[in-house]
Amino acid sequence: MTTTVRVVVSGRVQGVWYRAWTEQTASALGLDGWVRNRRDGSVEAVLSGAESDVEAMISALWEGPDLAAVNAVDRYEHSEPVAPGFAVKPTV
């Protein structure tokens, strides 16, 4: 069964390669979705795939790349369709 969630990650997550790291990690787990910076300094992502892979990604988001310092990973329901593959989207 496919699980899809939207997450907002806050802390020191911009300017530390967090989006690229998220794209690489999510792709390695076989997830579909996207990641983008938000103007408020957070990073937002949609993760879709096997529940165990989505949960593994959410756990990994707490660590992020070496220079990141994550304060929170907020999780939300997401019911919109998700395109295949994992992409980096422009800042909103």
C-alpha cells in the first residue's frame, strides 16, 4: 500500500544542501515526490511510497546532511496525486 505525506522541516535546513540530500535519499529509497525551500526558512517535501520507506525517510529527515540542524519535522496528510520520480521544486 502506498503512503503519501507532506512534511515541513524547520531549523538550519537552507544553504546546507538539504534539498539535494533529500532528493538523493528519497530516490535511493524509491520514493516519489518533491522537495522545495520555503521563504520562511523551512523545507517542504511530499513523500510517497511504501509505508516503511516513507517512515524511514521521515526518520532520516531528522538527521539531514552534515551541516543541517533540524528542530522539527511536522507531518501532514497529503491526498493530491504525486508524479513518478523525485524532484527539486522552486522556492515558494
